[in-house]
Amino acid sequence: MKYFFRNNLPPKFIHNQGWLLSNLVLVQHGKNSLPVKKAFDKSFLPFCLQFPSLEGLGVGCAFCLLALLGWTQAVNAEGSRELTNNGGNRPFLDSRSDNDPVANIPRRTTIEVFVNTNETINLGSSANGVNQGRIRYTNPNGITNTCPTAGGIGRIDSRDEELAGPLPTGGGYNPCQVRVDVPGIWTIEFISPDGATGTQDPPQTLANILPAQNNNDSFVSAWDVTVRNVAGNDLDGRAYATYIPLNLGANGLSLNSRTFVQTQRGDLFRVNLNGIDPFGFIFFANNKGFTDAAGNPIFQSVFNDPVPNFHLPSNPDTAEDITFKLFFNPPNLDLPREAPVALFNLANNPPTIVGTTNTFLRQDPPLLPQLQNLAFEFRGVDGTPGRADPTKGGEFVFDTTEVGSVQITIDVNRNGILGDGNDVILTSATMVGTNIIPWDGRDSNGNPLPAGETPYQSAVSFFVGDVHFPFLDPENDPTGLIIERVNRRTLEVEDSLVYYNDTPVNNQPGGPDPISGLLGVDSRLGAHDFDQLFGDAKGIDTWTSLATPVFLVDGILIQKAELTIDKVASTNLLQAGSPVSFTLTVRSLPNDQANPALIPPDTFTPVEGIKVTDNVPDTIGNVTWTCEVTSGVGSCVTLSGTGNNVDVTLNLDPGAEVKITIDGVVSPLASGELVNTAIVNVPPDTLEPNPQQDPDDPLGNVATARLDIALSPIQPVGIKSSRLAIDADSSGNLTTGDTVEYTIIYSNQDPEQDVLDFLATDTIDTSKVTFVPGSYSLDTSGGATVTANPTFNGTTDINLTSPDVLGTLPKGGSQIILKYQVKIDAPQGAQISNQAVATSRGGRLDRVVTDSFSGPGDLPTLIDDGVNTGNLSATDDDDPTVITVGAANAVNRGEPTFVLVKRITNIIKNGFPIGGINFGISVDDPNDPNDNLPGWSQLSTGAPVGVFQFDQPLASGDLVEYTIYFLVEGTQFNNIQLCDPIPEGTTFVSNSFGVNQGILLNQNGAEVAQTNVADTDTGRFFSPLAPLLSPPCPNPIEPQGAIFVDLGDIPPTTPGNVGFVRFRVRID
């Protein structure tokens, strides 16, 4: 059986830009009629200049870039069809006499196409033959010809012809055909009806409408360049441009054009203009963006006054300045590395040929020094990601595929400038594979870093080429660009992060949030968006530079705390069998109580993961505990629990105080001194300046309580407990059909008197339980001489010991232990009460009933019922052992079930868990009957903890932790596979549980971090748009990727029938 999750509401949390993250609902493959989310294609890339209206409307415009995520139909043409296939408004190809108003870029261009000998170039234009409208073509040697116009040759007359492409395709246009006799790159000019001598803007038109050309048009409405081989087959991915001047005719429209960008080094990008609102604009991309006067890239946005420096795309490439190729389809894999082409001076009108050259086309990019997209991490000496003890430091970890050098910078003075003042700079040679660079936690002057709540930022830098997308006067970009680097063969996304820095031009409202994207922003849903004319009179640069520093996500937090613990017992002297209470007070000292005093900016910090342990002795039973914050800011990860091994995790700010109350009952068999110690410890990679292990130190980490236990006045004394021997339905709690084992202990603690003629009896309630034959046993110690009665059955024979040979319990601690089992017949909710009775002489009482007691591993029982049924006049020494029959896990009308419950189990903002929410408790979803089943009690947390929805706004960079709990009951489920698509607007965090370990699996009682790749463990992360296993994944691909875990065969029995899968995402 295979399962997947699909997004559905709730739980939800809202990003500050309005999107929702939804909970996941179980869908069994092949049996659910709900619609599943479909993968989608997005992108586009170039560089666009938006122009003001030539009629003086002053509407402004933009220099933008495009890229393309993928095509969904067969390609029969290359040209305007590709730019109009995604809705919105039609971009017309400018062929006019003027230049861009900011930069001296002509608003006319050439289209280049690579061809081999004997191939055919098919050309068409909506302007060919209309007044002066023509199509000119030039071979690589500079020989120019013009397409004929008679008989409609080379004319695209309708939208249907534009979509169909050239004949003989059905419905196609009659092409101008050029038989190739010179191999290389041919240059095509599409000339407007006015001969590119005017400045007329096109009409505002939807993309799927092709208006007729008029004699005075300064634009071409539709155009096509299609290459066919000798067999007549289309060869797509051959046509490109270095820049494309396009025009929508006005502002207030939507541009959804997409294309591919091929870089000189071989990288391929697809970019989506994603509904940008331009007017006239020019697409291009280059290797530097804006530069200083010497031509060096400056990695920031600039003002347009003075005119910014950048390499004009209309100028030829140089050794240092490269304009990249804009393809309309993925570049054909048969393209050569370079090819000859005629050189044009586009500043002239018409353009003039100034020579020939070779230009790059396509090659396999060399391998990059891989930091593997968020694989750069810091961990303290103790292994905690992003945390450090300032006296110990830690290490930076990253992977690379090349030998070279790397520089890691830590912004120690926290001024946002990497490398100045006392900042730390670590330089090291790298080796192939995992690299570890140690840091001692000190600044460049050798001083330990001050602790505080503000993380220290860090970055690692390699020096590789950049890809920039500058915008001139973009005015508004409300939805942002989608820019992705893809594999040139598979088109699988390799990186979707973009970078920008608008801080130098942040002089008005409407800027992007954040104003600087140097940490990298995922652009899959659009990035670097702005409004309120923020881009007016500016040059806005967005880049995907491979040489850009990779910043350490969340930075490094230096942690310091001083913890204290105190323990007080309700009384120091009490009698065996009496209740007892311990109160633990745990504090995280405030700054003003530090000794020695802290020197600003050094402070105590909020600390999460503080451990409080208290192993209560087994002589205290029926142990329960509660935890509450009594002052300050903090949280108990778990608010209450049972059992003698008390282990509480706390998150405390400085000055916070927590009270832990432990209640129990001293065993009636106990005597002498009882010593109980509690310990509090800071979490790993946290400095505690003065850890004190002296239990008598009130400011120490250890606290001890001592009790003097007086003998019970009841001698002999008896107790009775119960445990779940057979969990028939694997529910983890006591239900009908289960088997319970009773344990009866009688002991003579009297130091002077023997107990003689001892006889114990026990009667069971046959209306609720059935005795299990062969389950009776008797053990003796301390010299007790008591004879077993193997015929005991609790009904016809109620004698636990032989009635024929009465026993003796000598003084000083002799003891007998009797055990037998019963099967539960009573229904849910029934209470089963049972109590043994012993008669004897020589002791302090001749008739002694057992008192209820629950130790480690025993079933809980009702205690101190306030009724005196025997023994002494006190009411707390004679309680029967009472157990309650719970509910069986009857889901889906009793059928075998596999249940999944998903929760948000943590949200981390600025390196700290978000305040005001306790993710360590179970929150019932009233619409989900499966989240409070008794079987969940087998989890270490006792239930699926976390929240099922979260409505507070979250911001970019926040971390959200999801946990998917699973529970199997009734029968074994085989071949369980779980697939969970990463929610839109988020990015999978690949190092949540170790280097390249982003998934945590809890199964069979153990937690094991899973790697992100397909290897020997059962977990795997599929990167965005990578082919998925479907089923269990709902779709063949997912835009954000998906986690996958092969849970295998899950039995219905503990501990293998319950567990969870956990992962984290980052808000984009």
C-alpha cells in the first residue's frame, strides 16, 4: 500500500505576503477522488528596458529579464508564438528609429539562427510586404538578401498561422525559404511597415490576438524563424537574440513572456516575467550587471543619475564583458560550442555590417565548487547547528567538488559589513568532498565573542562567474521575477535563488522585503518585487552569481546561561505508605545576578533544550509530575508526565523560573533514609560560567532531598500492583481482551517479632475477569517459609498460600511475592477492584489487607479512596487495586487501520522558537477523530504533540517544523511509502538533523536522521522539479520538491506500530 499527502486546509500559517501553508491530508493511492495538485511550469529570463511613451505620457518603463521554465506543447516555430503562449498581453517587436531613453540601446535588433549546410530557414512576418515591411537575412560571411513579398510569401496573416508555423504544417503560413549553403549563424532582420523610421507604439492587445499591420506601424506584430532539416523536420532551439526590444503599447498591462538564457560558460537559465507591467522594454542578460568606472561589478542597485555603467547589449562582446544569448526554446543539443556570424553596427539605421567573428553558442558548463544550496553550516563543538560556547567555538562544514581555496568571514562586530574591524576571516585550502574548518569562538584579537540574542552572520566565498539581470527605470514589479538555473539536458532545476541589494537606493517606500537579498531569495514564486514607483529613476540589479557569497542561514548564536535548581520535600520525616511531594525550582539567572558581572554587550541568552532529570527511587510509587513557568518567559516542552524517571526539557529566558512538582506514595515496604537528587544542565554548546555540582549550594546545578522513612505500623504489610502482561489489540492501554498480571507482596519489617500462621487469600470478580490457568507463582526471600498453593484460581480456590501448611515471615524484612494473571472481560469504562487479605498471628495486626501501589512499569491505579476498609484507622493504608478498562482503537468501524496525523511542532524565528506557543503538548483537532486515539500513548510524548494550525504572520527566513505521526492497528500493513510535497512558498531545509540530513525518522522506538539522497537509509529528498516516485507522490514532479520515506512493513504491535517523520522548511 502506498500513501501520499496533498495540500489541504488547515493547518495553516500566513506569510507576510499573503500565502498559506496548508496541512497534509492522507490520500490512499487509487481510492480517492479528491483533485491533486498539478505541477506547473514557470519562468523566463532576459533583460528589459521599459520606455516612457513617445507621445509624452510619462508612464515610465523598465529594463527587465526573462526566463522559461518549460514548454508543454510540441514546437513548430520559433519567435513571437513563444512570447505569446502564456496569456497576458502581446509584446510587439520594435523596429523603430529611436533609442532607449536611459541607455543608448537601439530599439531595433536582429534575430540569429544557427544552421548547417542543406538545412532550410523558414521565415515569416506579419509585416512582410506591408508598405516597407521586409525580412532581410545575412549569411555568416556578410552576404545579405531580402525575402520576396509577392503572393503572400513570408507573410503571417492570422493568429492560427502564427501558432501553426510554416507550411506544410496544417494551417501554417507560406514561408520565405532560404536553403543554407554556408553553415554558421545567419542574421535575420524583421523590418516594420514604416521601414523602422518612425516611433509609433502598438495597440494594447491580448497575447492571443494578432492585429493586422498598418502602413505606418513601427513594430512587427508576429514573426517566426523555423529551421528544418533535409527530411523536413523542425529543429527547435536554434534561434536566439542578444537583446529583444519589445512593446506592449501602454502601462497597466500584464507581460507573461518566457524564454531561455544561455551563458558563455554553458549555464542555462529560464526566466519568467511573471505578470510584470512594462511598456516599451528591452530584454538582455550579462555577466556583470552594473559596474564601477573600471568595469568591475558592484553587486548592488544604483540611481540612474548619473547614467549607470554597464555593457550595452547592442555592442559586441569583449574578453571581459559578455552579453548572453536569449533563446526562445531550450537550446538544441546539436549546437556547436561556437560558430561564425556577421557583425552588425545596430546604431546605424539600417544596421550595417562591420565584419565577421565567431561567437559562443552552447557547451557543457564546468563543474562548480558546490556548496550545495544551504549545505554550508556551522556547528558547535558539541554538534549543535548554529550554536556555540564562546570558550569552545565550533566548525564550519561544506561540500565541494573541486580543489581550491575558500574564505569564510564572520561579522563579529555585527555591523553588516563582512571583513572589517575585528571580524574573523578564515582562509583554507579545500579538498574534494566534505570540508571542515575549525573556529575557536574568538574574534581576530583573540577575545571570546560576547553572548547575545543577535546572531553573528557569516559567509563563504568562491570566485566564479556571475549572471546579472539589471533593470533600468523599472518603476514597479509587483510579483517579482522567476529565475532558475536548469540542467541543459533534463531542464531539472539546479538553483532558483536570486540575490539583490537595494540598500543603496532605499530612499522611498515600496521597496522589496527584505531590502537586501544577499542571503539569497528563492524565486520560484517570484522574487525581488517592489511597488509605489520604488524603481523609478533607478537601475535595479538582480543576479544569480555563482561567485556570490553563500551566507550561513540563521548565523551563529553565542549562548550563555547560569542555571540553578533547588529541591524541597513536603516533609523530611514520614511513615512508609504515606504520600510525598517534591518541589523543584529551576531558574535561569538574570543578567544583574551574574557573578562575575557581565560586561556589555555580553549577556545571558534565552536557552532552549535545558534538561532537568530526577530519578525517583522505586520505593516511591504512583509518581506523577507537573511543570509550570512561575515567572519570566519560558516553556515546559512537556507539561506533565508519569513514572519514576522524570526527564523534563525546558526553554528559558534569563530571569525565568519553573516549578516542577513530583507527587508519589512511599511504599509501605520502605524504611530508613531515602535520598533523591535532581540535576539541571545547560544544553550542548552553551556556556555556563559557574557550573556548581555541590548539592548544598543554592545556586548550583544539583539539588538533593533526604527523607527519613519510619516503618509502617502495619506488620506484616502488604501491597498489590498490576501491569499489562498481554496487549491483545496493541493499543498500548488496558482494553477488553487484554491480560493483566497482579503482584502481591507481603513483608515483615518488624525488627523484633516473627509473623506466624500466615495465610493470604484473594478473590477475583468473575463478572469482569477470567483467571489465566498456569499463571500463578510464589517467590520467598529473607527466610520466609510459606508454601505455594498452585490450585489457586481466585474463585473456587481463593487461597494464595497453602491453607494446610501455614507460613512464617521472620522478623527483619522477610518477604513473599505472589503473581497471577487474569484476562479482562469487562467493557470499556468498567473499573476492576481487587485486594488481597492476609491473616496471621504474632504481628501488629492479625488481619492485613493489601494497599494499592504503582511502581515503574505498572498500570496506574486509584489511590487513597478515603474509605477505611481495614488495617489501621487511617484511610490511606488499605486501598484496593483499582484499574479502569480503556477504549480500544476502533477506527473505521473496527477495520485494521493506518492513521496519519500531521502537526507543526516548531517555528523558529531569528534562531529562536517563536514565543507564546507550546509545541510540546497535544492540541486536539476537533475535526480529526484520529489525533486522540489511545494508541498514540505509546509515543514518548504520550500523544501527537504540536499545533494543527498557526495563524500568526511569518516572515521570509522563518523555519517551520512539520511532524507526520503514524499509527498502525489491527493488522500488519506492508510496503508503506510516504511522500509529502514541500508546500508552495517554502524551501526544504537540508541540514536540519545533520549535514545533508534533512529528515528525521522515529520508528521502532529509535530516532535516526535520514540523508537527502537515495542511499542505504529509507529517507530521501527529491529536489524541485525532479522526477518523483508516483505513486506514492501525487504528481510526477513538484515545484518545491518532496520528501520521501520508505517505512516498509509496519506491524500492529509495539514499538514498531507507532512513530513519526519530521522535516523543516524555510519561508521564502
